[in-house]
Amino acid sequence: MQIARFPVTWPIAEIAAGLNAYRPTTLVGYASALTVLAAEARAGRLRIAPRRIVSTAEPLAPHARSAIEQAFGAPLSNTWGTWEPWARASASRG
């Protein structure tokens, strides 16, 4: 599996250019970043066709879900995880 990372601190034009070149089949990101990418797709600056989208780490509002799914024509899943089990395991190892 190949993974390309595009930090949200980059200018949106650079992220869009990188994604256009990479052509991901799965798009993973924060809900707020995915919303910006959806706007770029609607404007024609982001031309990717992921088969699935995963929103992580932030609340995903219903209107944002709809906008993202419509912009990319792909289903979106919303997931949340925690590092607490890892932190406890690390702490117990000293």
C-alpha cells in the first residue's frame, strides 16, 4: 500500500496539485480539511475520484458529509480513535 501525506498546513493549491498527481483511491482527513477539498473539487481545481473517503478526529456535521460525498461521488465513513491504550502500555513499560 502506498500512502502520500499532504499536511493541512500547506497551501491548498499545493495540496490539490499533489492529490491531482497522486490520484488516491482512498482519501483520509479531518472533516474540516475534507470540506475544503470538496470545495476545491466543486471549483474544478481538484480532479480526483476516490472510491472511498474517511473522516477522522473531528466531528462530522451532516451538511459537511453531504457536501463531501457529493463533491467526490464516493461514500464517506466517519471514524474516531484514541491513543490512551498505547499510552497506558508505554507508561507500564517505564
